[in-house]
Amino acid sequence: MKEYVFPALRVLLVLTILTGVLYPVAMTLLAQWMFPQKANGSMVTQHGTIVGSELIGQKFMSDRYFHARPSAIDYNPLPSGGSNFAPTSKALQDSVHANGYRFIDQNKLAVDASVPKEMLFASGSGLDPHISPEAANLQMTRIANVRRFNSSERTRLNQLVCQYTEAPQWNVFGQPRVNVFLLNLALDQNFNEQGKR
């Protein structure tokens, strides 16, 4: 029996040190050296204060800002998750209809306007900061009207959305997307405003 127990314990000890200590330490040091910003959560700072992360969406309620997609957890990062409604769920159907009507009403669109799908459905994590360029474009008139932009400012707003439109990853995976959190920060910076989110 001893001839099997001691070798097994030695292997357990060696693998624990390799995979439980050395590998995580090596990966942490490598990430801090090569990608320190990403390794620390892709934090965004303004005037020396952390205002959020590029990876986590925030709730913007004011009509002065671009609105993010719906969140089943109200953008609270602690219980992150989706609604987990089944495709046949009445609650999901009601939520989709309510989200569509809200988007149309907020942006003063035609009643039969096509609403981008991400503005109808919550993301799986509830924290997705991205929307499609189409969803951002549909919100520009509302923002320009509320902020009382003149024609040149409306053009700058359009350029800002284009500037913050990200290509698919490696130009292959996914769709073009706009990070609402970064876009709204840039909106205030470019137009020298700080408003209520």
C-alpha cells in the first residue's frame, strides 16, 4: 500500500505547486507586464478617478445620453446574469414588447419602426456595454434635440458615433458595435458637459 500512497502524494504535491502556485503567479506577472490595463479590469479614469470599466455597461437614464441595451439585473455587477426566460415564456414576450415600445417612444420613431434586436433583449450577463451602430444612430436625433445641437454639432455627434464604432474582432468575429459607456463619456468631453446619467 505504501508503494502507491507516497508516489501519489508526491505527484499531488508537485501538481499543486505547479498548477496552483507557479502557473497562476507566472500568468499574473506576464499579464501585468504585457497588458497591464486589461489585466486590471480595463478601468476608465477621469481626472484621476475611476468612473467604470470598458467591459461593464452602466445605466444611462437621461435623454441626454445614449441608452444601453436592457439589463435583467439593472446593471448591478454583483448578481450578473440574464433573465433565463425560455423562448416560449410569456414574460419574455411581454418584456420584448415593452422594450420595443419604450425604445420607439423615447426616440420618437414611427410606431412600426424596426427596433434593433439588442434593444429588445437583455444580454446573457446583464452587463454588456455594447449596442449596434444602428441602435446608436436611431438615438442621435433624440440626443441632438435634447441638447439643442445646431447642424455642425449634429455632424460632430455623427462623427463621434462613427469614431466609437468598433469593428468585429480581428475583422472576422462578431458584428460592428458601439460601447455605450465610452461613447457617453466622450459625448460629455466633446461637448463640455456633465449631466445626470
